[in-house]
Amino acid sequence: MKNFWSNKGKLKIWGTLLIVFSFVTQGMIRTRASDEQVMFNFNHLHFESRNVLSLEFLNLYFSIMSTNGYSNTEMIKAAATKQVEGLLLFVTLANISKKEKEAIQNDFRQYFNAVDNLDKFSALTDKLNACYDLLQVKAEKSYRFWTSVLNYSNYLYLLLYIMGSALLMRGIKLE
């Protein structure tokens, strides 16, 4: 061990490697955490935008119903389409198994095909919201995990950088 601390070439090489490794580690972890955060935000934004579009179709439905006095099932179907689109993208990007994704997609395809009046639309919306709440818990858990990894990676990066700098400075001092 004494031989290692007095060999300036090895100290410089190991110090440089530790510094480079700390930069690479920091970059990889930050990129992964950033990607997770972007996906989290994208999922929620897309789901909520589909909800807004669904509400617009419901407004049209009620406007037509109040002015003409008849129920327009096309507007209810369009509102259901937007609701299901939002959830299916959320499901597609969720951190669950492929089998679970397919089961949810098939389940909602059946509910969607049955929508032809306001009561069935309300039942579909209740199911969608329940599924969304369950998936959101998983998404938030993953989001919190990557946020904590990012926070702790700063300490790891700093520790590796200090160790690499100390080795490099010791090697330079021996010259």
C-alpha cells in the first residue's frame, strides 16, 4: 500500500479515472432522472388535455340537448373517446407489466364500446378515474424514487470528485 501512495503515475491515473467516472456517473444519473421527470409530466399533461377535450364534447352534448331536445350519442361517444385516449396513453407509458397494460386496454375497450348514453359515460368515467388514481400512485412513487436518486447522486459525485482530486494532487505533489 505504501508503494501505491508513492507512485506518482498510478496516483495521477487513478485520480483522473475517479474524476472522469464522477462526471460520467453524474451525467448518466441526471439524464435518467430528467427523462423520468419529463415522462411523468408528459403523462399528466396528456391525460388532463384529453379530459378538457372530453368536457368540450360534453358541453356540446348538453347544448344540443337543451336547444333541440334530443340526445346526440355521437357527442357522448366523442367525449368517451377523448377520456379513453388520455388513459390509454397514461397506461402505455406507465411502469407496469405488459400483461397488466393489455388487461387494462382490453377492459376499457369493452367499456368504451358500450357507451351510448350519459349513464354509461358516467360509469366509464368512474372506472377511468379509479384506474388513473391507481396508476398515478405508481407514477408518483417512481418520480419520488428518481428525485431521491438525483439528490443522493450529488453527494456521490462530490465524494468521487474529492477522492479523485486528492489522488491527482498527491501525484502532482510527488513530481
